[in-house]
Amino acid sequence: MTGPKFGRRLGERIKLMASLAGAAPATGGTRGWSLPGVEEMAFMEKRAAALGVADPFFRQHDGLAGATTRIDGHDYINFSSYDYLGLNGDSRVIARVEDALHRFGTTVSASRMVSGERPFHRELEGALADWHGAEDCVVMVSGHATNVTTLSQLMRPGDLIVHDALAHNSLIQGAILSGARRIAFTHNDVAAAREQLWMHRRAHKRALLVLEGHYSMDGDIPDLAAFVDLAREFDCMTLVDEAHSTGVLGARGHGIAEEAGVAPDAIDLWMGTLSKSLISCGGYIAGRADIVTYLKRTAAGFVYSVGLPPTNAAASMAALDIIREEPWRIARLRENAMHLLRLFKEAGFDTGTSEGYGIVPLVTGSSLLAGRLSQALFERGLNVQPIIHPAVPEKAARLRFFVSASHTPEQIAQTASLVGQALRALSE
């Protein structure tokens, strides 16, 4: 789906801004060609520097990043890492990783289909399938690639993919590669999704309704039961991305189905990542056994990629075991997120539609203000990243706070105080 284009192209706007500012965008390119966007990025970097806004990206952490972190020799309260349950660096996890490392080494050295299959792959897949109440599961080496390769393999030209307007980039890229018709509906709006299906479903062979369990920019969740009913009404398959809801939603951390009281088998495909609550790296699809088997033999991102490394699988298995044994971590995460959300609201900050599960945005409405506020907080000992245009619309620019079960109440209170101080200083 492509939307209407209004006004000047981005490159034209940058050149116009440069001429009005008495500057010129950087010119680049070699051998007769240039990369799209390079000139714009260089110009934006120069303008940010001229406004005194430092680049907040690619900062190097000196060690483990949890509720606190150390950057360039300085300590910070950290809200830029999605270690929701505070398990990264846990001694039990490290012990399991060391055992796997000594037994299997650092890599499986091949695609699983060829000669990279190991016992821990099926152990982890079985545990994740059980976690989601599914028949089977396939784990892959990248969460982003999991969505891209799954959607592009399962859907075809002549099919229909209807997805939330705030769906993750990986879901969008997978939908585009599939060749299916792609239509977005207004965020979390069941009626809007129904309208799109009513208008377009009959003209397509198969349809897939795509949601996220916990939206990573806004920290809100869908009405899962209503979307399940909608999918049944229009004969749609369903895929729910649980990247930010596994280990976060539900009393036991089993995700949006547990939180919403919906039977897990009401969803055809559960997607998840290993890099958030499961403190590793990779992605997975859990669902019907026949679909999982099909993906294992046909999905390019699985067939032509190396198998998940031993250490990654061991870390996620250990995390699953700990979450089962220590559900208090999910409750603590919820308490911390609600505490921060409440303090922000009491201070009059715009927190969008966040429901306080683990992600709390502070909407600034300006990319420049988001960048300046992030920098001001960094100078005060608080590490939180700005989310700016074009990642979000300009009016939705924000700081995004990833809350952890390991944050203390004192750190939460100090954070709200520091944000207030920084905003007042910037407004003077």
C-alpha cells in the first residue's frame, strides 16, 4: 500500500532549507552514483550540531546495561534497554550459557536443514510452543528476519494482508515482499479493520490479520478478543507479534492471550523474539505443526541461514525457566511501569496511549525538542533515547522509556524529577 504524496520530496525540502539557512547539504557519491538519503543525513547531522544537539545514537556502553549502565566512564539510570525482567547477567543464565558453550561451542556451523540441527534447538522450540499453547515452533537467528521471511513465504499475490498502522517495520517488509495486497487500518481500531476487510476481503484468495501484542512505540495493547472475532467473521488467518509482550503481559508472562483471557489456539501464528524478556538474540514462530514444518523447509530466512547458536538458545531456555519460577518479576515490572506513567501524568506530560505495562513514551511533538531533552537528561545522568521523524510522524516525536523489573522506586521517582527539571530548563 502506498499513500498519497503531497508537496516536495524530502531531498527537495532539505535543499530548500539549506538555501534559506545559508548552507548547503553535503554532496557525496562516487563513480557516478550516490546512496539515497546520504545528503539528507549529512545535512541533518550538521544542522543538529549547529543547534547544539549531540548525536544520541551508537553510544558505547562499557559493560552490562540494565536498570543502570556505564557509558564513557559515567554511570546512568538506563531506560534504553528492553531487558524487561532484569535477567541479563543473571548468574543462573550465565551458568547455562557456559555449559552450552563448553558442550557445543560457539556456533552450529551450518543451516539446521543441512547439518546444523542440535538437541537444544528442539528443546527451545518445544518450550516456546508450550509457552504459547501451540503445536510446534521454529526458532530463527533474527527477530526482524523471522517476520520478513514468514510473511513473504506464507502469503502470495492475490492474497490480502490487513495490519495495524503501527505494525513493526519487519512486518511491513515481509508483507511487501510477499506480493500480497497490503492495507493498514487505524491503530487498535477494530471498526476500521472491519471496514477494510468488508471492502476488500472478497476480492482476495486468502487473508491475514496482523497485530502486535504490545506496541513498542506507544506501550498499548489491542482488544485481542474483538480482533479474533473479526478474523473469524471474514475468514482470516491471524498473526500476533509478541516481541514486547512475552514476559510482560499476563500474570505469568505468557503474553497478550493470557492478559486478554483469550484461548491461545484462537491465533494461528504467534511470533516472538528472544532479545527482550528472553535476553538472547533471535526470533520464532509458534503455531500449527503443519505451518511450522512448511516454514522449516521453505522459508528462505531459515533454510539459507545458520542455525541459532548454542549460547543464544541456552540463555533463552534459562530465562523461560526463571520466569516460570519467579512470576514476581512480571508484577514488579508492571508496578514500575505504572509508577513512572502515573508520575508523568501527574506532572502533565503527554504519555500518549501507554497503558503502563513496560513502555512509557513522553511525547514532545518535535524531533528537535526530543533530541534536546534526551541530551539534557543524559547530562543529568539519565539515558533515554529520542524517537524522531521519520521513525514516527513529526508531531509524535518522543522519548521512549523501557522500564525494567530491576528499576527501583527511587530511580523511578528520580527520573520523573529529572525530566521535569530538564523540560523547565529547556523552556527558559
